[in-house]
Amino acid sequence: MIFLLFVWLAPSLTSHAQTKKTRAELEREKAEIQKRLLEFDQILKKTAETKKVSVGQLNVVSKQLQNRVNYINTLNREVRLLDSEIKETENKIIALENDLKNMKEEYAGMIYTSSKLNQGMTMTAFVFSSSTFKQFYMRLKYLKQYSDARKKQVEQIEKVTAELAVQRAGLEDKKSEKQVVLQQEQQQKQQLDKAKQEQQGIINTLTKQEQDIRKQIAAAKKQQENLNKAIRAIIEEEIRRAEAEAKKANSTATKSSGSSIPLTPEAAALSNSFAGNRGKLPWPVESGFISRPFGTHPHPTVKGVTEDNDGIDIQTTPNASVRAVFDGEVIKVATIPGYGGTIVVRHGEYYSMYSKLKVVSVKSGDKVTAKQVIGQVYTNKDGVAEVHFETWKGLQPMNPSIWLAGR
């Protein structure tokens, strides 16, 4: 019986540890999504203050909607996990109740068998009625074994009874937890429906403004082309300067195979360090989301129209600080039409570019470190605060999303 009890309790402890880990992961996931939703609420609040419907406002609402769906999915997983835990606990309770029933029956049988063997005599009379010393000794030994067995049986009954009480209390707790999660899920679904209605309302409004939006898209495309030309010219000038330096007699710069620019040993080390931090770089702003991804993508409201982006746009809160993503040297500070303040930082043969800044806090030649504040984001007339961020290797633009740490 002790073995049976151990068989039931041991797996239960292992299973609980595994479940606890999974629940902890779900709680962390929920906390992270809630944090993101609060960020989006703050961004949306600031954007909506202008009382003007914009693509930026649509981007925030769409991102909210996406994260709301993720939150509901996480709650669903938590409900399924609780259902599994409840079922497992119910099975344990059934097994413990059966064990308790069997132990009580065995205990009753032990008492009955003992009374039959003793022929109705008390234990003391049974021992002292022995006809020989050997019989006296054997009966005394039997009496001790019987006493020990009864004691162990009582202990087992008490142990199973206590465990049964714990499992029943745990079952009620899990059922209560499930009700709380179901209520949270219902609230999130209501908010999701509200977000869908808000999203559709914004789309309907923007659709009526299609002609103006098409003009904005054409202007933005021209501004993007001018920005790319400016960045390319800046990098080309940097390459020419580095090549001229490398030709000097005392120069330590060399151009390795596959590199676009001669590098000193220090610059080569910085370049390798930057490359080694792919997927780990801090974001140029502390909070926000990617509102326009890298590459070619469809416009969110105008059908049949695509937009090209050699970087990413990150929508954030007004007046947010813009930070360098890695150690490096500022090689250019400029003002570019449509993009405002622009900073280019060199990291060996890699470059990071930050634009749509209203304040620039560095100048050409400055050394910067990762997460150092280099400027402040610009907020447009629609209340949208957005930083444009690009990463280049030589004269080739790269997708910044794969270089930044996950969010």
C-alpha cells in the first residue's frame, strides 16, 4: 500500500513541476503582451489627440488588434492547460478515494481476523494463556507485529486523507483560476470587437481620401529616392576617403576579400563585432513598433498600390529619444527634405542611419556608444511620431529587422 501511494504521489510532483514551468511561460507571455498593448494605447492616445484620421492611427489600431488576438490565444492556451490540470487532479482524487476505501477495508479486515484468531480474548489474555514459553514468545512477537501493522495502516490512512484534502482544495483553486481566465478572455474579445470596428471606421475614412493619399505616396516615394541618393553619396565619399588614407605610407588599413572599404585593425574589429550582434542590437527607440517594414509591401488602404522601403519606420511616442544601436563614429549629420534631421553612424564597413528627427544631439566626428541618445523623434501634423532607420553594408542596404533584438 505504501508503494501504491508513492506511485500516485511521485508522478504528481513531476507533472506539477512541468505544468508550473508551462504556466510560468504563459504568465510571462501574457505580461509581455500586456506591456505592448499599454505601449500601443499610449501611442494611439497621442496620435488621436490631433482629431485627424491618418495611416499612422490605422497602424497603431491594427497592431493593437494583432496583439489582442495574440493575448486571446494565450488565454485560450491557459484555459486548455487548466482543463488538463483539473482533469489530472480529478483522476488523482478518484485514485486516492479508492486507495482510502481499500485501506479502510483492509484495516477492518485486520481487526476482524485478529478477533477470530484470539477467540474473543483480549490481547493480554491471549498472550498469557500460552501453554509454553515458546508459545508465549511467539504470541508476544505476533502482538508487536500486529500493533506495528495497525499503526502503519492508520498512518497511511491519515496520509492519504490529508493528501485527498490537499487535492480537493487544489481542484477548487484551479476551477476558480479557470473562471478568472475565462472572464479575462471574454473582456479581451469585447475589446477585440471594438478594435475591429475602430479599424474599419478608419479604413472607411481613409478610403474616401484615396486621391490625397495617392499624392502623399508619390511624394513619399520621391523623398525616399532622394534619401537613398544622399546616403549612397555619403557612403561613397567615406569609401573614397578611406581608400585615400590607405594609400598613405604609414597606413595600417587594408581591404580584405569581400569588404567594400579598407579597414584599420580597430575598424575591422568593430565591423566584426557589429556583424556578430546580428539579431541582438537594441532598438533605436525604447518603445514602439514597426509601422512600415523593409522592402516592397502593399499600402494599408489603397488597393493595388505598393510602397518600397530601404529601411524600417518605427512608430513611437512623441518626443521619444533616438539612440545609437551600436558603438561607432558619426560621419554625417544632415537635414533631408521629407526626413528632417538625419544621422549616419559608421561601424567599420557597416552603417546605421536615423532620420525623421526634430533634434540632433551629435555632430560629425563624434564617437558614440550603444544606446547613447543621439536625437529626438519628430512628430508630424497628424500626431504620428516615427523614426526612419536603415542599416547598410557598404553600398548595400540590409533589412534592419533581422539586426534588431526581438520584441
